[in-house]
Amino acid sequence: MAVISESIKDMKGYKLHVVKTEKFKTNTIVWKMKAPLTRENVTKRALLPYVLQSSSKAYPSTSKLRSYLDELYGANLFVDVSKKGEYQVLSFSLEIANEKFLSDPEPLLKKGMQLMAEILVNPFSDNASFDKDTVEKEKRTLKQRIQAVYDDKMRYSNFRLVQEMCKDEPYALHVNGEIDDIPEIDEKNLYEYYQQAFGEDEMDLFIIGDVNEEEVRSVADELLQFSPRTPKLVEPLANGKVEEKTVKDQEDVKQGKLNIGYRTNVLYGDQDYYALQVFNGIFGGFSHSKLFINVREKNSLAYYVASRLESHKGLMMVMSGIEFNNFELAVKIIKEQMAAMTAGDFTDQEIDQTKAVIENQLLETLDTARGMVEVLYHNVVSDKTVSLDEWLQGMRNTTKEEIVQVAKKVELDTVYFLTGLGADK
Amino acid sequence: MEKIIFEQLQEELFYEKLDNGLDVYILPKKGFNKTYATFTTKYGSIDNHFLPPGKSEDVKVPDGIAHFLEHKLFEKEDGDVFQQFSKQGASANAFTSFTRTAYLFSSTSQVERNLETLIDFVQEPYFTEKTVEKEKGIIGQEITMYDDNPDWRLYFGLIQNMYKNHPVSIDIAGTIESISHITKDMLYECYETFYHPSNMLLFVTGPVSPEEIMGQIKENQSKKEYKNKPEIQRKFDEEQAGVAEKKQVLKMNVQTSKCLVGIKAANPTQSGKEMLKSELSINVLLDLLFGKSSENYTELYGAGLIDDTFSYDYSQEFGFGFAMVGGDTNEPDVLAGRLEAMLMEAKAGAGLTAENLERTKKKKIGAFLRAVNSPEYIANQFTRYAFNDMDLFDVVPVLESLTLDDIKNAANTLIDEDRFTVCQVVPKDK
């Protein structure tokens, strides 16, 4: 039996993905739109979903729109901007109660879809221009959202690593854009960009829940129609020779943040992608991994230490919080773990354990509607059609030799350390 | 085994109190891949002063010891329990709050073995001086990590403003200094006092057979000997009604200021239905006052005083309770002033209308449905409710029963200027 049954249909200007499942008490509607990450558009894209979710023609203020959401049994609407490889993805999510579990039998899913369409295609606008007041408010909030990265040192140090490591690549752009762009954006040029985005982006609608597929398709077709388009694809950049570099910043912090970036030279959908997943799991992905055991348990250097993959960009990031003067020791231990991986210094038991935990993690992700959407969206981003069953089978079949081979492809690019003001630089 | 049916939600809950006093709950979840289990003791950071069983004098233990114990239970003579779980395809974790310590796993295979591992590792402590010392470095880094986190400092600063004597004002992980005094003997003493099955609750939810799971747990427990234990005697110093400090400003390395307004609850000693009703009334009240559809939110957002970090929350356990409202802001003093004024206006009835109440009730009911999609939410919240003699599955009926008078009463009881306090984080150069 397939772990998940996804039906995908071509619609007018977008694809509709339906997953029918009875395990949730709500239905989830997610609209995603993807375009290449560019210096020119990054800030406008970061702003756009927040402007769209604040109001619409029928609900021309946040309080009116939010009151209507309350009426729909607290339908949960939120937007998000994320980076998937060299793409910037906008997500609009609406989760709405399934009336089957309410004492009030009024059908809600169609109303939820109507509201989603209203937000996407019927914005509060006039004469090819958004409402000025709304745009100004959201510009202010965007500025604070960008600044907030600096205030959370874990996010900040990761952001700094990416900035240094991917200096001349679009990937270095922050997903929320640049503060300096904000004053240039106004209700008119943002509206222009809005039309451009809905005319060119690759767009996908996901509906997850106890739904009738035919019905959902006909409602979607009635509400959402766009011109046909060919998605813009970004060719992965060929990596030059990687030369290891170290960057240190000094800030008024109590704990040092160590972030190390590697180039994996493997992307989602590649032959050795499964081996890369298992490699990352043995190396640093879990609490049985080499990093956790050696940096934390054996040497008491850190509370958190882990590695994670950026599957669409071919990166692996290690992150940890340590005392300032343990920098060299921690880097040395982390490099030793990497050397152990390339030398094949890990047991069959570590492999089996890691495969079991990866499988568990994937299956658990499918227990939330949002998790399902994120997992399924990998195929959209990579323009592949890997089913989850193939994915699991590919991961399970990985051999030790393949893991060692993939470990040898992983290159250390940048060691970043955020250290204290008094510490040696 | 008792079976409780919730018709509207289409859920069934199975319950039994075992001979040794352990409460076991099982909620089957069809269609889910994972099974999630929590094993929780009613013991948290506030339980730092108590009478150990068989002793005649009470003891005061170092700040952060409940959390330290949580870390140390994972280490055994033959290694780390995390390893054991991952060999069995599970992911394990634990957390310590003011009043609870919970151990948990989730797995999509080998559920019986993982459940056995969970129960056994929590019930078989192994503490040595050496492993206790080693942990001090790790937890030291956990504490330092929180020291750099402005949101955590703001949250705890606000609680410290409210409570003068109550141990809720102590940071859950303690300080590097306080944990330096922890010894293995102290851990055993806390363990003996608080980890008796009669002080604990085991919750299992997932695609499981309740009969099999209950049978397995009973079998496991019948092999272990537990003496009947006298009731736990916790000691708390008297706490004043008013707040300890009206305002605190923390200077940190941030670019955007943060501001929270807190209200210390008036005499939070309820339990059961009374507590559930009071707690839900306050939650509805806060939603009416500060939800995104409220006039207050529109005003604050429009004036640029708040952004999307704005939030509000009410927490209550036996002996302490607090409401908090706020978020990131460029004008922390103006925001504090406006929030306090809005609260006082609400006490006089502003914004509390029947229409707003009906809308907010719908919103809360929908939010509950969304929450019960999550096995984590069900297990953790059910346990918290049970420890306060409340039933999680009463939430919807009690919400439906709330009247405008209930909300006005809640406003009147909660809101009192003498119990207001403000905590702010501001950039160092300001």
C-alpha cells in the first residue's frame, strides 16, 4: 500500500494536488507560488503575501477579514515566504474545521476555498494599485521581521554563514529581502509585481483532508483560473573548487555560535541523494549521531549540535552553541567525525539505526497536513516525480559503500563563528 | 479498563488506574502512522522544597534540579537511552516545566518495545558522581543559550516581576552556579519523592489496540515493587497578592525593543471544573480584547506599535497564574501604556459584547479541533488537565456554555492595576 495517495491534475495555470485522508478533523488548503530568487524581486516577494492576507475586496480591512475567519470556526490563515534552493516560495495556508465534528452542519470547505481565492485574486485594490495604508503598514512590519533575524543569534549566525559561503550566489539573499529596498516599494509597483508574479510563477494548490476530489476540482476550476505558463527553472550553479575559509564576527553575546557549511554536491532526486540522507543521519542529524555523541555527550562542549541538509541547494549545515574558547576544539572534533565518515568508520548498526529513524521521521511528517504538503512539494521544486514509496525504498537500499562515496563528495566550505566581544578573534 | 466515548469528536479514550497508583490513558488514532507516548510526573521546577519520604525534616534543593534530573535519567550504566530508542526506530525526548517533567517517544514501528523502553528507563534511575559532573557542562551551555535569547529573558523577567517568593520565578534550568551544587544523592532524593507511579500519568495515542497496550503496561508494572507511599508534602512560602516589581528594563544586544505587560492572577487555587471554566473565560476574554479581529489590535497595528510577533497568553497552575500581552515594538513605553489602558477599559466592559463573544467561541472551538489533530497536543494537554483535575474533552462543552457574564466576571477578577507589571528588552545603546 502506498504511504500516501496524491492525485495531481493540470488546471488553468497551476497544478492541483489532492490527498484524501480521514485522519484529520480539519481540511487544509495550501497555495504555493515559486519563482527564481533574484536581487531585483526578493523584497517585493517577501512583502506581497503579507499585503494580500491583510484584506480583500469583500473584506477591506484586517478586522473584517479576521472576523470572517472567526465565523468560519476559527479558520487559520497564514502566509510564509521560504527559500528552496535558488527559488523563493510564497505559501498561503488555510486550515478549516471539518463540519462533521461540529454541532453546526454548515459545509465549510467550499467557503474556505472561496476565501483563499478571494485573497489571491480579489485584493483590496483600485486602479491597478493596492491600498496605500495597507502597504505602508506591512512595509513597517517587514522591516521589523528583517531586523528580528539579528536579535535571534541562532538564526543570525546561520544567516551570516550563508551570506559568507554563498557570497556571489542568489542563495545568499535573505528570504525576507533587504531593508534598503523597502522605501522604494509602493502600492503601485507592488501591484505591478503582483500581476507579474501571478502571470509567471509556477503555482500549485494542495488540498488535504476528507474531501471529494471531483468536487474540489470543479470548485477550484471555477474559482481560480490563470494564463498558461512555463515555469522558470534555475540551472544549478557549477561549483568551482571549494577552498575552506574561516569567518569570525564579534558581538555582545554570552555563547559562541559555531556554524559550518559544506557543499554536498548532491541534489534532491540525484542517484546518490538517498545515500546523502543516510550519511547526514549518521554524521549529525539525530541524537544518536556522531556529532551529538562526540561534541555533546563525550566532551560536554555543547547543548545542541546537529547537521541538516538543504536538499535543493546541495548544502549541509552544522550548528552548535559553545563557549568562546572551545572553538578550536569543537571544530577539530567535528572534522574528525567527518574524517570518520569518509574513512567508513561507522558500523552496520549505525546504518540500520539511522535508516530506521529516517523512515520514522518521514512517516511522522505525514501525520500533519502541513508536513504532507512540504514533503510533496520537494517534487515540484526539483521538477521530479519521486513517490514516497520510491523514496523510502531508495533510502533503505543504500549500502555502506554508497555512503562512503557520498561522504567523499562533501566538501567543507566555510567555518563561521559568532564570538563574544572579549574573546580572541 | 474504562471506555469513554466522545461522540461529537468521534474519539474513544481508555483509562485504568493501576494497583500501584499509576494512571494510564490510551487514545487510539486511526489512520495515523505514529504512536506517541508520554510518561509524566507531577514534578517540576517549582517543587524545590519538600519532605522526602521517611524523613522528618524538609529539604530545599538547588534551582534547576528537576530539569537536571530529566537530563540524567537518559544515561544508564550501559549507555544512552537515545541510542536504544533510535535502534528501535523511535525518536525520544523530554521536557521540564514549572509543574511537570515529561518523557516521551514517537515511533511508527516497534511500538511495544519502545513503550517498554520508555517505562523502564524512567523507572530505573542510574546516577553517578561522574555522569552528574559531565552533565554540568552540557546544561551550562543550555543555560547560556537561553541567556542570549531576548524572548526568553523577557518572559522570565516578567514572571520575576510578578512573584516575590513563589518558585515559579526561578528559571527552569537554574543557573550555572545553582547546578554546580547538584549531587547524585540529591537526584536520588528528588527521584524517590516524586517518581512514584502514584504521582505519574502514562498517555499513549496512535494506531494501537487499547487492550494490548493496557495489558503490556500492567504486566510491566506488576513486575516492579512499589511500596505505598505517603502523600507528597510540598512546601511553599506565602506569596503576596500584588506584584514584586512594577517594571523591569533589560538592556540587550538587540535591534528591536520588546515589551510585555503581565497580570498576576488573583489567588489561583482552583481545580477541576471551576478552574477549567475560569481559565477558558480568561482565554476568551484575551481573544476578545487582543485577537486580530479586535478593535484594539487594529488600533495598535495601525499605529505601528505592534507587528506580527504580537501575542497574548494565560497560564495557570495550582498556586500561580499570569496573563501576558505584547511583542516586538519600537515604542515599548507607549505600547505598555496603551495595553494597560485597554485592560482597564475592558474591566469597565469595553468590547465585551454578545456578538463578539459568539464569534470568539466559534473561533476557539475550531482551534480545539485543529489542536486535536496533533497527538502531541492531546497527550501533553490531557496530562496537564488531569494533574489539575480537569478533563481536556470538556473544553468544547464548557466553551459552548460560557455567557457574557462569565467573561465580564473574568475581566473583573483578573484585571487589577495593582497586579499589573511590565518587562521590556531594549537595545543597549538606548
